[in-house]
Amino acid sequence: MSVGPLLFDMPVLALVLIFLRARVLLPSGPRSLPVLGNVLGLNPNKPWITYADWAKVHGDLVYSRLLNQEIIVFNSEKVAKDLLERRANNYSDRPQFIIIALFGGSFNSALLNYGNRWRLHRRLFQQAFRADAAMIYRPTQLRKVHQLLANLLETPGEYSDHLQMLSTAVIMAVAYGYDPASRHDPLVMAVERTANMLAKASTPEGAAVLSVFPFSDFKRKALECQELTVNVIEAPFQYVKQNIAAGTAKPSMVSDLLSRMKADDDSYELAIKHTSASAFLGKHFRSYTASALKIFMLAMFLYPDVQRKAWLEIDSVVGQNRLPDFNDRPSLPYIEAILRETFRWHPGVPLGVSHATMNDDHFGGYFIPKGAIVMANIWAMSHNEDKYPDSDEFKPERFFMPDGKLNNDNVSFVFGFGRRVCIGRHIADATVWAAIVSILAAFSITKAKDEQGNDIEVSPQCHPLPYPCRIEPRSGMSSEKLMQMINSHK
């Protein structure tokens, strides 16, 4: 198959339809160029910022076009709920990008068309990841978090890698009962490489940019990603089947689903294989966890008063002679507020996952065409000044009512809307909470110093690269004491 025509031939019919639709009242948006549309006006690295800026001019519904892709962005939580939830029958589909298939990502449950295959995948996920079922993984989550603490104690300068490893280790343990090496696990490294390649092709902006400006070795990268994908889908699945045969399989999503499978049901087995791979190859669980924890670390050294308040609460409830566990969660409201503010301040998936309309629709006097890509701008919602005053500031106190109790805002919108809401949100929430409270119980996070002993200043970013910071055991928490506390949970 030749890649070129698929990427560069502009369907004449699609352009004619776009021209005709311009005669109806589409949502307002920036002026577009012929053929290219708004590609050149979009920041491909932070498109959510561009969409939020456009919303200031054009309103909560913003229409744009990237080549022949019509995109409508919802910049308010109310509009997203009105359409993605109350009209879910029309807004639960996914756009299909040829680049995703070329890179081997068409198996991904999160990107499937709304139909019977997706329903089967969703049902399999629901059995393992619903709120009550997810609780059985809590011991595994705590064990991985304690390994994170040990890694931070040993090599604090590599904290970004340790946080990424935590998110991957948790989801691989949940999906496969696989316990990766604490560092440089070959399967984990292959997963990360494959997931990063797939992520570049899985967004409308990424697909459009690659279509217009493909990198020179596009075909080689596509074939390489296809081969990597096949391997990282197959290898952990066979690992579980071999352990089942040997009687050594640990509890996991795959082992549980295989135990319920009827003999020789190849289509069901394939669905299990693809859903489990979607859990760890899809970027979203790892974005919710690793990105959230990097943002948390950034907030702690930029807002030291927040860290001190958290220490006081942990010490009053947990003390300094043991590590927190999930039984402590109801008694730690300030930690809960830090968790919510972490998700809100810089959401890990700022544009969620794109939806697509299945039929023409009308909303608020505007026409929304069939086949349009629709996206919820989570960033714009989390920085709504009416709901979150001083939204650029990290303020856990915003989640408390005047009587000192937590309010009802659990920032659930960061996990998406409607029938395509993130199925792994309960596990992600629990993992991030356990990591936050454990890191705070054990460590002090402060600004790094330069060679002259001056603080190294860092500016908040939406998706920060590794930034320097100092991670040390808290006052009164020696390295030996911390390791004893960690080992006591093994």
C-alpha cells in the first residue's frame, strides 16, 4: 500500500461539503485558509491553549478546520455535558485517522468506533476496572508506591523516570499480574517506546500535522511501530497464559477474563488481548498518573505552604512511624484537596480523547455536522475563572466550603464525558492519591540549588519536562527509618 495518496489526496467531495456547510450557521471560529484550514494557526504542542484563546473571541463552541477535518471544540463543562452526555447516542463515536492504522494502533479500545466491538471491549474493561472491582488492586498499588519511595530515596535525581515507572508498573500489574524490574525492564521500555509513537498519531492535530509535514522516515517509523505493537500486545498476554498453565498466575484482568472464557472462543480471546493492551499502550492512564504526579512535585516546591499544611495533617492522623494506607483516606481531607487541585491545575489529558458526531445536530442555534470531530477542552474548563478564581494558582483550599468540609467538586471532568469516559479512572485516582500521600509522608520537596547556592527558578508548564528539584527525607525521617517502614509492608 502506498502511504502518499492516503495522506495527501484531498477528497474533492469533502471540500465541497465543507463549502456547502459554510452556508449554514456553523459555530464561530477563526478565519481559515483554503485547503489548509487552521493548521498554521494552531500550536501543535499545546493546541488546548490555542483553542482556549479562540474561545475568548468566538465563545464556548469553536469551529475550526484542519485540512478536510472539521473540528468543534467545547470550551465549557456545561456544553460538554449537554452534548457528550445528554446526547450521547450521537456523540459517542471516535474519529478514524488512517495514520493510526498505519502505525498499528487500530486495536486500541479507546479509539474504536461506537458499535458492537467497542461494547464488548467496554464490558470486559468494566468487569476489571469498575469502582468496586478496582479495590482488589489496592495492595498492588501500595506495593508499587512503596517501591517508588525506595527509588526516590536511592536516586532522587531520576524522579521523573521513577514516576513514569510507577504508572506503567501499576497498569501492567493490574492487566497482566506482571511485576517489572524496578528499572530498565525490557518490556516496559518497549511499551513506552511504542506508546509514545502511537500517541503522536492519535490526536487530530498530530494526524493533520503528520499529513502535511510528514517526517522524512515516515514509512520506516510506521513499519517499526507496527512491529513493536504486535510484540507488546502478544508478549504479556502469552506470559499470563503460560503462568495459568503452570498454576502460578497472579490475579489480573487477563487471568480473570480468561477464566470466564468458553473454550476455543478465538474472537473473545482476541478481544481480551486487545483490551488489556489498550490499558497500558493507550496514553491516557499513564498521562493521568505520571503527568499528575510530575505536576504535584512541581506544585510542592513552588507552594511550600501547601506542603507544610499537608505534613501537619498527615502527622496528626498517621503519625511518623508508619506509611499511610487507603484506610486513612477519609481522614485526610487536605490531601484530597491537593489531589483534586493537581488534576485541575494542569490536567494530564488537556483535550481528552476526540469524539465524532454520528448524525447532523443543532445546538444553541448552531449546526453541528455529521462526521465532525468534537473535543472537550479540559484545560479551558479547569481554568474557568468563574468557577476557579485565580485558576493559574495552585490552591487546594478552593475545594473547601466555609464550614471546613470538602465541597462536591471532584473535578471528574478531567476523565472525560459520557459513554467514553476513562474506564481506568478509579485505578488512576487511587494510584495518584497513594503516591501523593506517601511522598508527602516521607519526603521534603524543595527547589534545587545552583553551584552558587541560589534557588533554580522553574516556571509552571502544561506538560513539564524533567525539572530540577531537591527530594530529601523529611525532618525526623532518616533514610534508615524510611527503608524500615517500606520493608515492613513487604
